[in-house]
Amino acid sequence: MRAAKGEPEGRVVIFPHGGAGPNVLSPLLAGLPQEYDVLGVTLPGRERRFSEGFAETPANPAVVVNGIMEELARLPVRPTVFFAHSMGVAVAVAVALADPGLRARLVLSAHPPGGTKVQQAAEYDDETLLAIIEQGGGTPAEILENPFWREYVLGLLRSDLALAARLVRQNLTGRLSVPLTVLGGDRDELVKVEDLLPWEARTDAGARMRVFPGGHFYLLDEANRDAVANEIVLAAKR
């Protein structure tokens, strides 16, 4: 997404929320120091991988995790932070557990360690998915008013929720060994602040928690962006 200027001090890897690619978080990432490489995880069906099918992605979570690990293994060794929001947290934690030698610091936003109630559902009908989108905010109304894009976004979100649910169950069998930074919004209708507290028990290296004013996409609110970016930088130095 963005190469560092000069010799990089570290690397930030972005794991975006369900139904989205990493570029949607660009307003936040602009606040990261120029000394950091910024990379984005892009799953099938969005952004540069738009033409790739995503229906089978939930059935092959290991393919997702191994693919990310292989990409990271090709890069120079340097301090790394995983910044993950919402559904992206399940993916980031799965990669961290699969490759503990990377020692990537984790900044986990708006996602409980045991997943959300929505992810635990057996099926995700359109009504449920539209309610999630409405509660979370962040999706332009014109997208949902267009029949083609509405169907596409719902399908993508349905796939991502199923993938996250599988990864969460897998993640709960492991334990992290790196410090965590856990972030959330105080008015998030999808993930309550108290739902984030159990992260402290999921690592042997301690957890720092910070709550911001705002809803599920508090991190994109202009008033919060610089502070969230600073939390990512602080995590890199822990």
C-alpha cells in the first residue's frame, strides 16, 4: 500500500473488516509515520483481487492463513505490527498463532476473542446482514440501493463472517505470546467494550486497552485517526 521513505523502521500489516479491502482504511493509515512500510491483506473478491471468486474462501481458512504467511516470508525481516479491525482480527490472530517466530505486535480493534454473536449464527440471511451493515455504518447508501452491488456486498460479507467464525474457533485453541493493544468505540452497537476485556487472558505478554468515542468505525472518525495511528506506532516499540 505504501513503501517507507528511506530505510524502514518497521512494517504495518493491515487486516481490514468484513466485506472490505485494506484501502478503505486509507484515511487512518495516512497518519502513520513515513518511516514505516504499510501493507494490506486483500482477500478474494475485492480491490486488486476483485475478479477472484470468494464463495469457497470460508471452506479453506488454512489457504488464507498460509497465503499471508508466504507473502510475509518473502519480505525482509523487520519489526512488524498487525493492525486488524473487526473481522480482520480473526485473520490476524490466526496468522500470529501460525507463525509465532514473526513476533508481530498485535493491535486488535472492535472484535472479541470469542468472535461476535453474528459470527456464531448458523446462517446469515439478507435481513441479518443488512442490520449488521446499518449498525456498523460505513457503507454508502447508494451501494445498497443498487441491486447488483447490494447482492455483491451481502455475499462478500456473508463469506467473511463464515471465515471469521471458523478462524475464531481455531484461534481459541492457541495462546499468544506477544503484547496486545486492544481498541474499541464506546458507542459500538456491534461490539461492546466489555466484550473486549477477555483479550487480556489470551496472551502471556500483557494487554493495553483504549476506548475511543464513536461507533464500530470510530477509527475512521477524523477526531480519532491520529490517536489510533499513534497506538499502532507505540505497539511497534513495545
